[in-house]
Amino acid sequence: MGVSTRDVAVGALSGLLLSVAWARFLAPRYAVRKARATTQRGKVYLIGAGPGDVGLLTVKAQKLLSAATVAVVDDLVSDELYRLLPADCEIVYVGKRGGKKDSAKQTDIDAVLVQKCQDGHIVVRVKGGDPMVFGRVHSEIRALCQASCPFEVVPGISSALAAPSVVNIPITHKHLSKSFLVISGHKPADMNFEFLAKVDTILMLMATRTLRTICAKLVENGRAEDTPVALIHSGTNPDQVSLLGTLANIADKASDRSYSPAIVVIGVVAKYADLETYLQEEEEQDTTV
């Protein structure tokens, strides 16, 4: 019996699909694991997982996740990300979120990274957002350097920048915001409110429990009570919620439930979280190049 044209076409298509699968998914993992088997020298990748939406992971981060033998994972990492890890990858959950009792001590995390690397593993240390923004990554790098463990930092999209973007807030604006500042809000006593009151746009992380105090202190130091404030909970994730208010009322608006984790945007540009603002304003057309 002869081979039909259809059989040949199906065979060719199957071969093409296998080639694509090998090139995109299997070859990178095989190459990394082959290197590990050959050298038995591990390496640690300090990876930024982005703001939550797994589609915002970098291509490099995805490739490294698919080749990992050990994953040391923070709390603020989406469930979808776990599906990118190999089935036989060892997962070490370390929490690292304020108020969670199951969060590991930073010194213990450092020790795990060093030990797994010395055991010859390909380790992905997965952190929400960008690893260099409030990620305590300096402690981990120091421990790896002291142990002569190879490592590499893989940047991610910081939630401080992504959350305002997904609710249409321009962090900078030609007329309204020529600068912005990213700050942790969990210790108001350490914050220079006299300085902060003069910043065009403030982006705050870890501020949901101290929001009322921070707003009051900014007003005390000269910021107008009607300054727009936007709170974006779980930005880019399916459970994303955004609130829009002012320094005078945002704390009351956010008092009905827990909105942690969240990014708080303080400044005139926060008003753009309401799309009607774009339609109502009368601004000269920008004809500059």
C-alpha cells in the first residue's frame, strides 16, 4: 500500500512541531541540566517574577525556571508560575511577607541557597517584582560571594511601576510630574515627611497598615488634603482592585478589608486612574518631536 500525500503532510507537520518544541522548551532545559551533570557545579539565579501576571515574566526568566532543579520561592509569586517549573524540581517556600508566621529567616534562606548551589543544583531564587527593589537580595548575594557560589541576577518588572500602569496612571507627566520616588511605607517613623510632601509623585509599597498615618503626616507637612491618591491591590492579577481618593479620605475608603499587597500612588497623576479624567481635561496638543 502506498503512502498518501496526507500521511506525508501529517508526518512533516509532526516533525516540525517536535522541532519547535525542542528548540523552544526542551533544548534549553537539556543544555542546563547537561552542564550540571558534567560539572556538578551549581549556580543560583536571583529572578524577578514581575508583578504577578505570569505573562509579564521575561523570556530569560521563563527559560531558567523551566531548567531549574531547585526553586526557592517567595510569597508574592503567582500560582501559574509554579507550572513553569519541571515536575521534579524541588520547591522551597520561604514566605517573606510581612506578618506571615511561616516566613523563613533571611539567614536561613541564605544558607539554603549556598547549600543547594554547593550540591550542584541549578537554583532559581524567585522574588516578586524586581529582585533589587525591596528584595533583601543584598544579603543573598553577600552569602553567595562569601561561599564562592556562582550567581546571576535576572531583572523583573517592579510592581511599583507595573501597578500604576495597569490602571492607566502615568507616573511621569510633562506638566504634572517630572519626578517620582519609590519608598517603603511600613515604618512611618523613619520617613522624612517634610521632604516627601514636596515630591511630585510618591509610589509606596508595604503601606496598607500605615496609610492613615502617612496621609496625615503629609498633610501636616504641607501637602494639600485634596491631593489624589490611588491604591492598587494585587496589580496585574485576576483579583486586582483599585481605589481612588485623596489624602483626606483614602484611608477610610480602604478600611473595609485588607488590601495587602498594594501599591499606593500619591500625587496629581493618581487622578488618571479614573479614565474620565483623560476625557474631561483640556490640554494643549503636544506637537513637539
